[in-house]
Amino acid sequence: MQPAFPSRPALRAVCALPVFASCVLTIVLVLVLLWAQAPHAEPAPHADALSQDHAAQAVPAVQADRQPADPAHAEHPQGEPAPLDSESTREDRERAVQDALALAKDLAPYVTAPPTLEEWLAGAHYPADPAGLKLSKLSDAEKAMLVQGIMGTMEIPRPLRPGSRKPFQAALKRHAAGPLRDDMVVGSRRWGELKRYLASKQGPELLYLVNSLWNQFRFAEDAQTWGEDEYWAEPAEFARRRQGDCDDYVMAKYLTLRDLGFPVDRMRLVVGKLTRKKTAPREFHVVLRCQTEKGPFILENNRKVLLDDRTSLKRFKPVYSFNEKTEWLNFVWE
């Protein structure tokens, strides 16, 4: 007996069912997506759901577009208006005034104009950078006061005044109260032994030995060594800490030479601007200049050898110099 096969129309209907189902499913998905993207109006809240706080906030929101808000009626985070004479408002005003005064005090050295040459000679001090006076800006009368100075500069001297070079003069006072004792160790030897040996030397040899003695210590910024932005140590302090910056090296060499009998008027601390690289900004640096019978020499904290007065520090431009008796303004041709 042969099996019965479905008729041709029935077979066609069975084959069309999957295609029909796919079309229906596609239409349903499209309708769902269109409904999801269409904007829907939220149901209006019941009148009782609006609190009085919401109603009070709605009125200023509408009026804000018509006129600017009055700062006097600005609200605190708690929602209450801030009275102009309230305790917190007065404290805020006083704090703002104190902050402004503190900022003005910090900026005063940088916004105050440097004194004129006449004012400087009369005793005025520079508030910040003494390089404010430039050679090109001096009058003919002021240029007539210039004399040939150190390290290829032109300079004008005046007596060192009590209020000038305060870190330097403070270090002098501390050294007078507590100088190096013979039993103190400087480097690896006692100061008494070193002092007797150095006292037998003179001229460039003495300068070389003193320079080498103090250059054995490590360089470190004042903030790291002393916890201050600017502090000039005297020799005993420098020997105890065994580290310091350029002014600490210079003070130790200056006072060591002075105590060994080297004339003060033949020594100067020279402050200037140093450019270490052509692209680097200039920074202040200080060196010690000593005049001997064989010529002037520079004692530098990162050089073991003595340097020539003019040619060794090509990127160093002196701004001012001083010792215990005199200070000089130094001008470099621009």
C-alpha cells in the first residue's frame, strides 16, 4: 500500500506559514519601537500633592526671567534669607578683608617700584630685585657717578647700613656670639688643628685651601636644611649641618678668611643672576670675590679651583655686592 501524500494546495499553505509569522513579528517590533520613542505626557499630579514649599519656589522661578535677583535676599542652604548684618556675613566680610590684606602684603615687594639711584644713595632699600636699576635707564648725571667695578661691571658704592642685607648681618651677629670652637669638627678634622695650619698660608694658596675645606659639604636648599625660605648660616651652623646652599658656603669662607686675618675690604659677597643653560630662567646666586696681590679670584661652591674674576663665570651677571663696611650696585652693559 502506497503512503498518502498531501495535496499540492495544502503543501503550499504549510510552506507559507513561517513567512507569514515573520512578517507579523516584524510589524509588531516596529510598532513597539515607535511607541517607545514617542514623547509621553506624565499624568498631572493631584492638587493636594503640591506642597506650599513647591508653590513658593515656583513664583521666583517665573519672576527670575523678568528681573535680576536681589543678592540681599539670597537664600541660605537652609532656605532662609541671609540678613546683611548677621554674624556669619560679618565674619565672611572680615575674612575677605584679611585675605586681601595678606595678599597685598605678599605682593608688595613685587609691585613696589625700586628706588631711584638718588634714593638708594640716601639709604633706601630695594624691596625685591635690586636689578631694577638698569644702566641704560640712568641719566647722564647718574652715569657720571659710576666707577669701574668688579667682574667687568660699572658700580656705585655706599656704606652698608644697619637695615640692609639683613640675613648677612644676622649671621654676623650669630657668629660673634658662637664662633667655631677649637674642638669642633669641620669635615674630618678639628677646627683648632685646621686653624693653625691655615694661619701659616696666605694669598691664593690660603684661598684655595679655605675654598676646598668648605666645598666638601653637600649642597641643599634652605627649606630642606633650615626649614626656611632664606637663611644665611654662619660657619659653626654650617659645620654642624654639613649641608647648605650657596650663601652658606660664602658666609663660611668669608668669616673663616676674616678670622684668619684676611682684610675685609678686599673681600665681597657678590649676588647676581646665573643662567645655567641658554634656555633656563635666571636664578640668584652668590659667590665670594677676594682680591690678592696676584689678582682677584672667585670662590665658587661647586668648583674646587679658584676662578678668574671676569672670564670664568660667563653666565653670571653681578647685581650687587657687599661686605661688612660697604655695598655696591653693579651694572652690566646690556
